[in-house]
Amino acid sequence: MKLDLYQVDAFARRPFEGNPAAVCPLTEWLDDATLQAIAAENNLSETAFFVREGEGYRLRWFTPAVEVELCGHATLASAWVIFNELGERGETLRFATRSGELRVSRSEAGLAMDFPAKRAEPMAEPDTVLAALGLAQGDVVMSDDILVAVEDEETVAALAPDMARLAALPGRGVAVSAPGREFDFVSRWFGPKVGVEEDPVTGSAHTTLAPYWAERLGKMTMTARQGGARQGQLTCECRGDRVILTGQVAPYLRGTIRL
């Protein structure tokens, strides 16, 4: 069996920026063990698989270790492949996922993803989180991820967290964020529990980050940058219970998987 494989950099203006994702279009589903093995072999933070269903697509995402409920950058990457490699002529794609229906539309600024917003609540025992990050203080809240807001982007850039302690925390991963100078806010995201020590740009984390900073900054549309050594950028727009995440994609590789 041969499968097409695309690797693209999401939330990137050019190759080697943003977050690389693998995308595998399928005509029918393979068994879960094979999907997970492909993701592990790709050894990227996410591999996306999709199958055409009626007027839309069924979309799933796998880290090298587990299947996840929501992934932003691999959704952006999948939409780019469908529009640019598979010849989709429509303006909006509909994806059926474990997080409900997601839509991605063409935009003058790139591709715009319509995701559910997630509100974070104060977290009990914040000192455990701060200690794992090596921080003395920060506003610690939680939705699917733990979010720690600090005062400046220099603190975010200097982080050297204890991955073993982060993996023992509740939730999917930990985002640390601060107001930015060039961007409205900056962040880094760590997910050792799901097999990703640090993700360059985590679209799904911005479903929590965007509502949080919209309230603090008093802005519904914000620019954001994420990453440590490798970085990418996006625009976030809060619309009630939805967040529109817009970014660009840079193609990198096309290949064939042989099973």
C-alpha cells in the first residue's frame, strides 16, 4: 500500500518557521494502531489523517504517542493540502472531528479556522505549576491546558521547565504567556504528557489564550506569536463562543508512505 504524505509548516510565512505537521489523505480509514505507528514514525508533533465524507471531511490528529481531541496547526495544514494539492475549489472546508465541526476558510491573510472558544478557570494549587516552570509568580488558570500568565515576554523566553514535573500535572499541556511588544501577546506551550516537550505553535491552545487576553487587553482581535527556538505567528479574533485563528502555511515536502 502507498499513501501520499505532505509535510508543511503551519503558521509560517516561509519554510523552517511555524509548526511542521504531516498530512496523510486517505480514501478509507486504516486501523488505529497503523495510524499511531505512522505518526510515531513521522516523529512530528502532529500527523493529520482525513477521509472525505459527503460534502466535508472526517479529520483526526495523532502525536507520536496519542490521538488528541483538537489540533490547530495540523488542521491548518490539512486545509492547505486540500485547497492547494487536492484542488478543492470551494471557499470553506468543513471537518468532522472529536471536537465537533470545524471550518476553515480562505482569507486574504491566509487560512482562517473557526474553533470553539474555551474559558479558563482559576486553578487550585498553583504553586505546584509555578515550581515546575521555575517561576516565582504568575496567574494560573486552566481549561484543557494550564495557562500561566506572566508580566513580560522576557520571562517567557527564558523558561527552562522541568518536563517530568510538567508531565505529572493535570490537563493536556501547559501554556505560558505574556503581553508582547511587537505582538499583542506571546506564548510557549509544553506537552510532555502527550509526547511533545515543546510545540512551536499550538493553535488549539489559542482557543484559551485568545479569550483570556481579549478580556485582559480589551481587544477582540489580537496578533500572537508562539515559540522558543522556533516560532510562528497568527491572528486571533474572539466572536462570542468561537475563536477565529488565521495563519499562513509554507509547504516543505511531499513523499510516499509504503506499508
